Amino acid sequence: MNCPKCQGGAYLADEDVSKILENTTPMKILIKQTFVCRACGDRFSRIVVDDIDGLKKDMDVITENVQTTSYMSPGSHAGAHSPDPAAAGIQFLDSI
């Protein structure tokens, strides 16, 4: 994205949901994106439209790829029973 004032490069600083359009097929969402110019520091906004169905599909893929991690209690020693040789030497100092 380029700055409309100086044509310098800009980065996305903030995103806010403006409105959800429920009467459309597929449902759409209006998002206000706020950008900041890297050259002059000017802030400017754009409104973009996105399909909610596409976002739901992306979230389903992300949740399928998430692995669950079990955490050990603070009193147990994680390094003693770890099958990973790199983690075998890790000791938690909170029990000392």
C-alpha cells in the first residue's frame, strides 16, 4: 500500500470490523484498515470487503493444524522424562 500524500510505502497499523452484511450471499464483512506511511508518518484508512465464509474455511484449516500441548505441573521435572535429547538438560529453577 502506498501513501496517498507522498507515495511512500505504508504498513497496516490497525484493523476494525465496521459492519457485517448479513443479507448477502455469502455473508460479507466490512473492515476498516488504518495504515501509517513509513516516509511521512501520515495515517490513512481504507475500507475493504471480505467474505465471512472464506474466513470460516481458513479458521477451520488453522484449527485442524493446531497441536495440543500438555503442560507439566511446576513440581515435576520436564527434562527427566523428555524423549528429546536437546530438552534432556533443561531444569526449572522454581523448585529450588
